[in-house]
Amino acid sequence: MQFLLIAYDAKDEHAPQRRLAARERHLAQGPALIAEGKALFGTAILDDEGRMIGSMLVREFPTRTDFDAWLETEPYVTDGVWGDIQVQPCQAGPLFLEALGRGLPLRLADGPG
């Protein structure tokens, strides 16, 4: 089952420092999650000045309970980086999954540029 997580950072003055302090541990879990087929996509959400203010992740776990168990260990949760977390079941399109599975950039059509 796939899950879309949209999380915005806490709004207090120390939130950016907490994000930076937890970022290395947050990113370090990526290779294992990818190898296990649990991390399909992730990106930082930026403000108009290009500062990271949140995250968008697509994860795959057998159940919501399994997803929640992983989320409880996520450094941005344990360190209080994310203040507003929304989770919704989702289904990635087969074209995107095929491109991810083969390690290819997604191309809908060949052409200039």
C-alpha cells in the first residue's frame, strides 16, 4: 500500500536548526528504504526564497500500521522538525513506477531539449 506524506516544518524560531541537525540522519535512511522498495519518491518543499519548509514523500508499506511504525522512527518526527503531518493513501502511476524500477529518467516523448 502506498502513502503520500506531506509535512510542513514547525513554525517556531528553532525549527530550521532542528531540520539541519536531523537532515543527515533523515537522508541516511534513504538507501535502505529504496533497496527495500519502501521509498518511491521524496522531495523538500521550498518557500519562495528557496528555503526548505517541509517534505513530500511517497512510501510503500504493507499496511498503514507498518507505515506508522516507520514514521515514529523518522528523524524529522523524533526531533520535532515536522509540525504539520498529513498522510493519505495513494497509488503511483505505472509509468512512474516502471521508470523508477529501471533507474531511468521519466520521458514521455523524445524530442529537442
